[in-house]
Amino acid sequence: MDYIRHGRKAIADVPSFACGALLSIEPDEITGFKSIQKLLAEYYAGSNMLPLALAAFGPYGSGRSFGIKQIARDTARETLTANISLMSDEKELSRFLFSIRNSALKGSIPLVFIDDFCAERFRWLKHFLSPVLDGQFKDEKGFHPLGRCVLVFTTTQYATYKEFLANTKDSAFRGAKGDELICSIKGAVNISGCNPASAKDKTVLIRRAILLRGFVERIPQKTPPAESLLRAMLLIPAYAYGGRSMQEVFSIVTADDFEMNRLSEHYQLAVHVDPDAFQNLLLREG
């Protein structure tokens, strides 16, 4: 609660990394973000025509793209995103690669997020080898230069880069040339998210408090939420969709028409948390 009230001075003795709206207190995250920050600075200042390949791992709603966007906020003039699991065929992927090329031709160095890149048993990995290794892609008319860009491969399938690397012995992974793609990734970050990573996770409350303070600061001239509500949001065992659920729950419980005594009947709340557990926490903390 101290962080929600007083901000960073409440955790002054906790090592952290801040950039824009990003604040991380996890050692592994900090190492990854600092590495990516350095790689981005060098790439944007340089003249390498090949794409810079990065990766971000973590559970759903952990903010994999958010952190990298904050680090690149002063240099990336355009951001593009493709969800590989939603693509129907190679032609759709080719159209997306053309959109990257068009952005690069305008003089931009687009920040490109390739979500769910491990989808369909690594089916799509081989299609990124030529763009990453050679800076070009192929369609029915031949090869085309991709241009300078930053490609960020993201997935919720693996919590960490180490888990992803364990696929090197998988025949489907090797058949999709995944081992070659691994060699081209220059930097990676593992995002913890707002749910406990394990029973021994000692910093999950600080991670949640960081998010909650951000939510509270964005309330337009409104009375701050009751401390019992904030405490319940800190202590609830899990959020179904990570940070996205946490934000939705905050919106629900701070709405003008929210009725505390009918909490367990709130169907929308039940999508994101266990409403009975949430109500029990409110009664305990109220």
C-alpha cells in the first residue's frame, strides 16, 4: 500500500529500472530491458540494413510489448503488430512484410511486434529466416528488401527465453529452422506479470502495486478508491488474463454505478477474478 500512496520513494531500497511509464523491480527483467535498451540505441544510431531481432516472453497480459515500446518511445516513429496465430496463409504474411517494407521506405525504422510466433507447432518460424538473416522476403514475384526495422518476437507459450531454448531438441522446432532463428535473436526479456510466478514469489505484491498506482493516477479528478478495494486487488490469488484483467477489475470497482454489496453477482468481474474470493477479501480488509 505504501507504494500506491507514495510512489517510488516507498521502494527506494529496491533495485529498479525505469524508462517512460515502465518501472521494473525484477532482476531478470531489469537485465533484459537494459540489454534491449542498449541494442536499440546502437541500432537506431547505426546503419545496419539487416533487421534487429529481439524477443519477449511472459504470461498473457504481462505487458511484453509495453516495456519495449517504452524503451523505444523516443526513437520508434511507427509501431506495427501482427498476430501470427490469426494468419491464414503465406500471402497474408507477405502482405504484412510489405507493410514493414513500406514503412522503412518512408525513412522510418518501424518497431514490429510479431505475436504468437510459435503458433501451430512453429509452422511460421522458417518464414522469418530470410527477413531476419538476409533482410529480404519472397513472394510469387521474387525477393524484396525488407529495410531497417526492429522485429520483436513475442509469445505467451513460454514464460522465459530459457524455456523456449529447450525446444532445440524438438523435431518440429528443428524442422521449422527454429534453431537458426534462435541464433539471430540479439536480445530477450522475460516479463513476470501480475500473477505469482511460483509459491515463493516475494515481489508479486510490489508488481501489482506498481500497476495499481498507475491506474489510480489516471483517474480524472475522482476520489481515490477505498483502501479496502486496493488491498483486495493486491491480495486476490490470481487474475485470469494478467494485467488486462487487473485493469478491467479496477475499472469495474471504481465505476460510479458499482454496488459493493452485489459483488458476487457481477458477471463481468467473474471473467477476471473469483468474485467470491474478492468479496471475502473486501470483508476481511474493510
